[in-house]
Amino acid sequence: MSAFAEATAVRAAGGSSYAVSVDPAWSIAGVPNGGYLMALLIRAALDAAGVPDPLAVSAHFTRPPSFGPAEIQVERVKSGRQTSALRASLWQADSVRLDTLITAGTLPDHDAGVGWNDHPMPTIPPPEDCAPNDRGPFQVALLDMVEERLDPATVPFERTSDGGVTTAPGGEPVLRGWLRLADGTDPDPLFVALAVDAMPPTVFNLGHFGWAPTVELTVLLRGRPAPGWLLCESRTHYLAGGWFDEECTAWDSTGRVVAQSRQLALLGTR
């Protein structure tokens, strides 16, 4: 079992409940990564529905969970021939920490035809020529589990002469980079859902450094990924009043779009 599969494992606990453990290895600054938490809930929902893939996920983050045991409650909203709709909620200490609506079904394979695409995969240097995510001055346990290679043109950090790392905002809220599981496991749709929320916040490149908590995140899964690296591009279109949007597209190693996402987040605090 891969580290990711183990960290997102769910165990049926009777009725519509699943027992899980929130793993600190998939955290940023001591807080569980939102994409990782979504993967936990998706896995429970797929098991409850008996269908193979997530198609769309809308997640509302009410408060960060603690590391350790938690409960996922799944409610079947609709069962159909092509799709099932489910509600999955993560509970700890008698309160909801994350609430999701999940549409599940069967994704097309990576070699299926594409009828229209106005967002081709961007051209960036290959992974070996991109910069490892140096974490900057932040504690990011997630980067021991997910390898990230950032496009040098969008990296918000730089090395100092003494070998340290300093922030270096680029002026445009865009990030591009290659992502894969550090243990070499090929991506699946659940890892794709994590990947769209795994890079540094785009607003780092505007000089706003710090934890930027996600309030709502919607992910559309568009196909099963081919083996190899994912390429993700995230950008912000509007920042005002302490809030910003972040839009992300993920391509697999064949150049096919495998996910599109959009989130609302609170501007980071140092």
C-alpha cells in the first residue's frame, strides 16, 4: 500500500459512518492540507456509493481538524445509472470540520478523445530543470510526501548567498509546477484532487506570505491520469477585502486536462 493510500484509508464503522485517522504527514504549518482532507472524504463516499471515481467535489472548510481519529458520515443524496450524489462530512469532537457534496461515477481514461480544449498544457522546463519547492520559511510536512518542482519563472522563494531561503515575490499571482507522490506511486483521481491544493498560495507572488486558509474549494475531475508527473498551473484573478480566488488546472503526463478547480481563500497572515 502506498503512503497516500494508507494515509487516506477508511474503515466502515457501521451504518453510514467511516473511521479515519488524520495524518500529520500531510500538513502545512501544522494544519492538515485541504486537498488531503478532501481525498479522505472522497474515498469514503466512493466506498459508500460503490462507484469508481469522483466527478465533482464541492468542499466547505468550517474549522481545521486535529490530527488523529475522526469520523466521516456519508449520506446518499441520489443514485442514478451514470452518477451518484453524496454528502460526506468529517466530524471531530461532535462538530463538523469539513462538509462536502460529491458527484461520483466513471471517469474517461487518459487516452479518450477530446472534443474541445481552449487551455492547452503550458510549456515549462522539464522537472529536472525546475526548482524544488524549498518551502521558504514555512513548516511544510506535505513536501516530504509530495514532490514539487516549480517553474523557475514563478517561484516565490530564492536561495541566499549563505544557503538559506528568502521570499522573492514575482509580481504576478501565478504558479506552475510538476507534482508527484514522493514514493513514486502513479497518480490516481484522489491524488489529483489533492494536487490542485498542494502548491504555495498564488498570492505569495504578490508579497502576501503566510497561511492562506481555504474556505470553499470546488474540483472538477476530468479524466483518469496517465502515469508520471502532473503539471499544475494556479492563478488568482481578484484580490480584495482580504479574500482571493485561486483557479488551478492539472494536466497529466500526456498533456490531457485531468482536473479544474476554483477556491475562495483568506489572505495569508505571516
